[in-house]
Amino acid sequence: MKKLTAFILCFLLLLTPVLALAAEYEEETVYATENVNIRTEPNTNCDIITVLQKGSSITRVGEADGWSKVIYEGEERYITSEYLSLTPPEEKPAKETTAEPTTEDNSTPRFMVTSYELSEKSLSPEKSAVLKVTFKNYSTTKALYNIKFSLEDPSGDILTVGMPTKYVKSIYAGSSYTWEIELKAINTASIGQHDLQVSAEYEDKNFGSYSSSDTVRIDVKQSVKLSYSGAILPKKVIQGDTQTVTVDLMNTGKSTIYNCTLDFSIEGMQSGGSVFVGNIESATNAQGSANLRVDSDILGEVTGKITITYEDDYGKEYKKTVDVSTVIEEKVEQVATTNEDEKEKKNPLWWLFILIGLAVGGGAGFGIPWLINDKKQRKEDDLRL
């Protein structure tokens, strides 16, 4: 019970200044005895709206805890009570006042970009990103009014999602404001850094017009696109043979492809290492060839992979893997032949012709003399008769 009572007392003590300010208070006109800050809250840690010049009057509608609640430009604001008086400061003789310098603040309020940040590392056509731009009113005495922010990419490659402008009613002296705007890159956006122009148009309390502009740099990235053909093996290869594989590579994207290489990992076939193709510019082709040696001790179907590796403008690595297969067949050995073997193949019955020749020759050698002797013997027989 004691704890509850103590809590209620503490709460009432904290609430007393607020209640005092909220209590009925007869409006009155007060005057600044010195140049004094007009603030948003009754404490010195809050924002300063402007400075009330010495001798200037303002309407007070409440007072508590050393702070006066005043009406400034239709809004409830706060001023330290010790710098306010119900009577204006004493006027000095005319000859002295003529020597007094003017206290009117004619300075130009400075409104500039202090920082910016993109929600992604870079901008690309595939994905939008949010840009946060922080502006600061560097004036310590002047608030800014009717602020219009604008953003533009002179190249036209970067567009805003929605309107490229923003309206803000006011920004107090010494205060900051962060503008968030969603951006996207067009499909044909050039790669690299883009300078975006961020501008602000604003007024002071006397409707004086001002403007400022700054440059925001955004990186644009295009995704890499690689197509290929020819990454296949023949249906059959022979043991010990060398098979050439040529892969056609086509850069179908907007950015350059860097350090393109081919790697062959196929059972029973040796490539001798990676094949370096190099860089491939946008909308151009390149080729990579490898001589694959077929092992002599493997038969049948074999499988493997052809891996295509490459990088984009930012060094990010990409890989494409192609599954391949073939059948290794046994190599048929052929026996070497001699000239004699060739002759034998051309005339396989040469010996038969020799025997026939000998027989014919022998018969002729025996038959001709016999015919001559037989004819001679017949003549002799005819003479005897």
C-alpha cells in the first residue's frame, strides 16, 4: 500500500508542470528582453524553431516551471520565461538608437545533403532499391517552409517508383529530414556509376525563396547471361583415340563476361587441364576447344561433366554444369601385311598355274618329237610297199 501511495505521489509531481501549463491562463503580450530561442518543447534539448529578437512581442498563453507557452505562427511553442517581460525594453534616445546596428536576421538558410544510403549494394533492372537521403537545415535561427524535394537521373537510366518529388511543410532550425525514395534501373541501363541530382526548393518565414542541389552517386549493375552449344560428346568413341570437343559460348547479357573457363571431368577421358576462353563482350561469341584422350583400359558407357565458369563486373563467380556421356568401344587390331602376302592375296592359285604350265610344256616336249618320228616312220613304210 505504501509503495502504491509513493508511486501516485511521484506521478502527480511529474504531472504538475503539465497541468500547470494546461490550466486556464489569461493571454498576455510579452516582450523579449534579449534574443531568445523559440523551441518546440519546454526543455533545452528539443529543436529550435527560430529566434525571437530583442524587443519583439509575442502572445503568452501559459507559464510553468520557468517556461512560457507562446503562440508562434499559429502553433504552441515555448520560451524561457526569464527572457520575457510584460513591458518592452526601455527605448534609448533617438541619437543612440540611430547608431544601433540592426538585429534583423538576413542570413540565407543553408539546406544541404549530409548523407545518403541505398538499401542494396547496387541497382539493377531485376530488383528495385530504396534510397535514403538525409538533408539538414544548417541555420541556427531560421526554420524552412514549403520544402519540395526532387530527384533526377540525367541519363534516364534510373527511374523512381512513383513520383520523383516530395513535399514537406516545415523543417526547424538545426533539424534534419530523411527522404526515402524507391528507385529502379531500366533494362538497357549502362553499367557503372550514375550521378543523380537531388534538389530542394524552400522558403523562410518571410516567404523568401531559396534552392539547393547535391549529387548522389549510385552504382548500376547488369546481370550476366551466357548461352552455349556444342557441350556434348559423340555417341561412341574408340579406345586410345583423341576426341575434339568445341563449345560455342554466346554473351546474351548487357555486361561483359570475364575469365571464362571450361573444365572437363569425364570418366575414361583425359583433357589435360582447364581451357581458358577469356573475356566475352556483350552480344559477342567465343569458342573453347579441348582434345580429350580416350583411355585404353576402359570399355562401355562412361559419364561426366563439362563445367563453364565465369565472372561479372564485380568479380562474382558463376558456374554452369553440363552432364555428358558416351560409350567407349574396343579398338580392333589390324595385322601388317608384306608384299608377298599382297601377291598371294591377289593370286591365291599361282601354284596351280605353274603346275599346268609344267604339264603343258612337258606334254609338248614329248608329243612333238613323237609326232615327227611317227610321220617319218609312215613315209618309210610307204616306200617299202
